[in-house]
Amino acid sequence: MFSIVKTTRAGWINLHYVRQLETEKKENTAVTVITWSSGDRQLFYGEDARIIAAKWEEDLNELALCEAI
């Protein structure tokens, strides 16, 4: 159900393997921290962080709509 998203620096990211995603803003810079299903953590900054967080939110909303049906 989760998407593959293209980032500007890290290439393609498969959101299917995300265990946890955290977003925050530090000193006017967006930060997204992904904990992968393997337990590894990866940080994304700026535009990449915003792209990933937006797609994650979009996928969660789509999943909620599917479950409501």
C-alpha cells in the first residue's frame, strides 16, 4: 500500500519498509527520521524531508479511507 518516493539526494525510497517516521523542524530546516524495518535509522533534511513526510501522510490518509470502506 505504501509508495515509492523520489528524493532529490537519496534517490528512490520505498516507504513499505518504514517501521517509524518522525518529522520535526530544526532552525528552519525540515528533518525526517526514518526507522527502517531492519532497525536502522536514516535522516533526511530540507526538501527530501518534506517530500518523504508529505508522501507518508498521503499514504496514511489513503489507507484510512480504504479501512473505512
